[in-house]
Amino acid sequence: MQSTNAVNQANYLEYRGRFKGLFGWIFSTDHKRIGLLYLYSMAVMFSVGVLLGLAMKLELLAPGKTIMDAQDYNATFTVHGVIMIFMVVVPGLPAVFGNFLLPIMIGAKDVAFPKLNLLSWWFYVAGVFLVLAALLFGPGTPDTGWTFYAPYSFKTGTNMLPAIFGAFILGFSSILTGLNFLVTIHRMRCPGLKWSKLSLFVWTLYGTAWIQLLATPVVGITLVLVALERLFGVGIFDPALGGDPILYQHLFWIYSHPAVYIMILPAMGAISEIIPTFSQKHIFGYKAIIVSTMAIAFVGYLVWGHHMFTAGMSGTAQYYFSLLTFLVAIPSAIKVFNWISTMYKGSINVQTPFYWAVSFIFVFMIGGLSGLVLGALAANIYVHDTAFVVAHFHYIVFGGTGFAFFAAIHYWFPKIFGRMYDKAWANIGWIVFTIGFLTLYSPMFYLGMMGMPRRYYDYLEEFHGGNILSTFGSWILATGFIIIIVNLVRSARRGEKAEMNPWKGKTLEWTVPSPPPVENFDKIPEIAENDGPYNY
Amino acid sequence: MEKVTHAPHDHYDAEASKIGMWLFIFTELLLFGILFVIYSVYRYLNHDAFHLAAAELDTFTGAVNTLILLVSSMTIAMSVTALQKKNKPLTLLLNGITFVIGVVFLVNKYFEWGAKFDHGIFPGSATLTETLSQGEILFFGLYFIMTGLHALHIIIGLVFIAVVMWKVAKGKVHAERSALLENSGLYWHLVDIIWIFLFPLFYLIV
């Protein structure tokens, strides 16, 4: 299709704007380029996080010191957590696929505030550099865990301030992205695109954006208070001055539990796009998915106490938090039900993104159900702060968000780069990665049940077998990850040219060329009364 | 080849800007909201100490600052109307008055904090940690954090107003494109209303 619009002659990858080369990217306000900037920066940080994770698993290969001592191990899990949470999974799908796809999916040329969007990425980079500065300079790498629990976070001699300010700035970046998306969805939908016709990925971005906006300031001010505590000793969290460290935990989790839904909601949105496309069937329960998305966003605010069942809380509060935790599982289960029902009697086209989506459902179910074990008061006391918890949240955060991210990159790759990847290698990468994932984390459920605590570089001899298996799994997983990355990087340069709509999807992004032109559409689309995102 | 401009970036949507500003204000309210929650928790736990410590604050300076901030909110609201009536000099004058009042507020704050520092009352000071009770330490800790963060917002608001004045003078913000001025007004009102809550909580409840 030859475009008539002057700017749209070039696709966004080749377009020459005011700047050339690298500057043409880092100063670009094009939402598609910003999405890729996030993709590349997150891929780098994710790789660093994976290396740290591998180092931890290697340390746990045998009891006692294997490659590092206790202090280094503490620093490693802290940095692994900070990188993976604040720099990878929280920005995650919204920053990459949200930026790239949101305007196209609603028939707009860009987001509402393109310059603010670029500023968000700059804040992200600034936050990354601040945290990295904490590692390289100063009196020692932060060793508090990614949660920065008081009072240790203002007592420890390590270099906490840059890490705390880095996390604060990353939060600011997240807020600005959320704000931008909310205004974009409210104001820039193309004619005829009613709320009831939005694709589900857009709906989940909408729910996510509200959480980003309303939860992140809480952790922002909490981190500022910790920094002030460290600098001036204001006393808010310091028991010696009348403050209460438990208050810190409350404030931290008021953000950080909803943050879990910032991670998982867009992942669910991506899965809700992929399953109907590869089943060639209307999504089952469109409205139920929307309602459950918004329900998760709302109820997710009220469950933070379940992180603190052993920290000292009244029995009444514990009952409520436990009850609400069980309630928040229902909307997630509704979604799983909808995805499975969508496949029922569909004409299923088994391709790499579909493999990822189905394995997402599998690991997400295990992660979700083990979460109920932790949400139950009595069982929580038993497995609190054990390897069981680590296995649970890796099944959700890595198995959920991570698998959905890989599903999404394999689904939208031809649209983003205009080329198709090698499908055979992509499938091999998937199966190796999945086997590695299951081998790595499944033994940790067992180890946790047997009483192995988390956050120690050492363990008792009786846990040796499970840990060997787990470490072995980490190597398989890393192999799978390398296969996937090599395949994608190679294909982005040399893969076959992709068609406009290789998967026969019905959402708006499949109506523009691959890769999309600079302004997405020559003419803003109009959605007719009978059209919809899943009308197969 | 003719120069192509990237059209979406010239896109102007006053409604979108205002929604964006309101959403940002939500985040600010949550930021301060959490501090108000902390204040209530510690006030409940240290009732008598908060009474004692609050008596140390200078109600007169606080009242003056409240009064002038209210006036500045009025002047910035008037400047929006003036711009809509296409009266550029009056807009600039009213914005200028708002700016000056903001500076006066900060000067008052400076003397108020300075007096506390002279008495040895500041976070981590020997006077504070050795002679006062834990409740009083918390009160002054919160006082410095909350009024300090508020003062920081006044400074951000002043920068915002200065930028808007420059744009009004240049003719980039005018009657048909007034969203930026209105947003600076919204932000200034936010800063004002936070003070409206800070003033009674710290100065008046003694």
C-alpha cells in the first residue's frame, strides 16, 4: 500500500526527522520509537537481573559458601529484586507494548502528550543510572532486599540513598506513563470506537494506568521519608524517636501490592488478545473480562496486609485482609475460565505466541493457587518467609508477566519490526525455557514446605537435593532465554518480510502496514456500528 | 524535499490538558494524603505531646501566610478571567502579584524555620533528642517534613507561574489557548488547599 501522506511515505523505523542516528531515537516523541526504547533498555536490565539470579542459584548449588559470602548474597538478591521489579516488570508490558500499540489500537496518531511520554523514558533511564550508581560507588551495595524495610534501610551502612531516589524516579516515570494513557484513552479514540468496543489490551492498560496513578505516589512519599530518616533522623519510622517501623511496611505494601496488579493486568490483556486470534473466535465473556479487570484494580488496593500477617497486626485486621485476598482471586479465575472457553470449538492455529499463552495459563494457575495457600492465615504462618513464597511470586511475576511478555513479543514482533522470526527456533526456545522454568521453581515449593527460609546464602544438608535440581533448572532456563533472544535479534535484522496481518487478527493494529508508518494511519479509521475487535 | 512537520505534536486539546492536570493533582493529593494519615496516627498515639509541641508554633505568622495564600489564589483565578477577556497587561499584572505573594510566603517560612533552628529545634538536633519527649520529636519531624514539602510545591508553582507569564508575554498563551494558564491556576489552588489543612493541624489545634 503506497501512502499518500507525505510523512507516511516512510515507516517509523526508517523515518528521518529532525535528528539522525541515535539522536533520532532518544529524542523521538513517536510512541512507537519510545516503545522500542523501553524494549531495549528493559532487555538490558532484564539480562543483568537474570545474571544475578543465576549467580544466586549457583551459590545455592551446595550448602555453605559456594561462590559468595552472606553479605554479597544479600546485595545480590537486593539488586536482583530492585532491577526486576522496578525496572522490568512494573514498566513491563505497558511501557513497551502499551506505548507501541495503544494509539494504534484506538485509531490515533500518537498518545495525548508525546513529549511527556519521552520524558517518562528519560526519567526511567535516570532512575536506572541512579540505582546503578548505588552499586558501583559508595560504601557498599544495598543489602536490604528490594522492599527497603525500616529500620534496617536507614541503619545499614551501605549506599542506600541513590537506590531509594532511583526507585522514586522510576515511580515518577510510571505515574507519567499512566497519566498519559488515561488521557489518551479518554480523549483520542477514533470515531465510533465506543468503550464497549475497545480491545481488551486497551482495557487492561486503562485499569493499570489508574493503579499506576493512584498507588505509586504512596510509595514515592514513603521512600522520601526513608531518605529523610537516613539524612536527618526525623523519627517517623525510627522506634528510638517514637516512630513505628510497622507503619513503613503498611505504607510500602499499600503501593507494592497494587503494583503486582500493575504487572499482571496488562499481561492478562495481552493473553486476551492472543487467544481469540489463534482460536479465530470471538473472546468469550468480553464484558466479564472488563469487569474482572476493573474489580482486580479496585480490590487489589485493599489486600496489602497479607504481606504482613506475621509482622504484628490485630486479629480482626488479619481476618479482613485474608478474606479480601481470597476475593481478589475470583476475577483472575474468571479470566482463566474465559480464555479456556474462548478456545472451546475455536479453530485453533498452534503457533509460537499461542504456546506461550497456553503455558502462561498453566504457570499462572499454579502461581495463583499457591497464592491462596499464602492468603490463608494458618498456612501463611507455616510457610511465611520460606522458599515457598519465592516460588509463588516467581510463578506469578516471572511465569505470569514474563511468559505473557514473551507471548506478546512473539505475537506483535512482525508488526513491530516488519519481519517474521524463525518459527522452529522460536518453538524450541519456548519449550526449553518452559522446562527450565518448571525445573527451577517447582522444587522451591517443596523446599519451602520443608522449612527452607528465603534470603540465606546457606542451608541445611537435607535441602541439598531440591536445590541441585533448582540450580540445574536455572541453567536450562538461561539456555532457552539465549535461544529466544538470538532468534529474535537475528530475525529483526534478517527475517523474512512479514505481511500486514500474519495471524489474521481483527484488532486495529493489523489494519496498518508492518512496520507501521510514522503517523500510523493515512486516514483516521471509523468504526462502524457492527464492527468490533473480535468479530471473526 | 519539502520540510515535513510532525502534525500530532501541534495537536491542541484543552480538555485533555485539563484532565491530565486533574489526574496529576490526584497523585499530589495522595502524596500529601499519606502524610496526613501518618499525622493522624501519631497524633492519636501521642495526644498530649502534640498539644505541647503545637503551642511552640507561631500562630500569627501562620495566619498571615494563610491569608496571603488565599489572596494569591484569588489573583490567579482573576488572571484567567482577564486572559479570557483578552486583557494581556492585566493578566500579567495579576500573575505577577501571585508570584510576589508566593515569594513573600517563602520569606515568612524562612524566618519561621530560622527561629526554630535558633532554638535548636530541627530534626536530629541535640535539644530535640535529649530534652523533648518522643511525641514532640514526631510532631516537629512531621512539621518540618510537611511544611517543607509544601514549600517545595510553592517553589514548583512559582516556576510554573513564571513560565506561563513568559508564554503569555510572548503571545503563546492567549484567550483561545488558555489551558496552560488554567492548569497553573489549578496547581496553585492545590498548593493553597494543602496549606488550608496544614495550618489548623499544626498551628490551631493546641
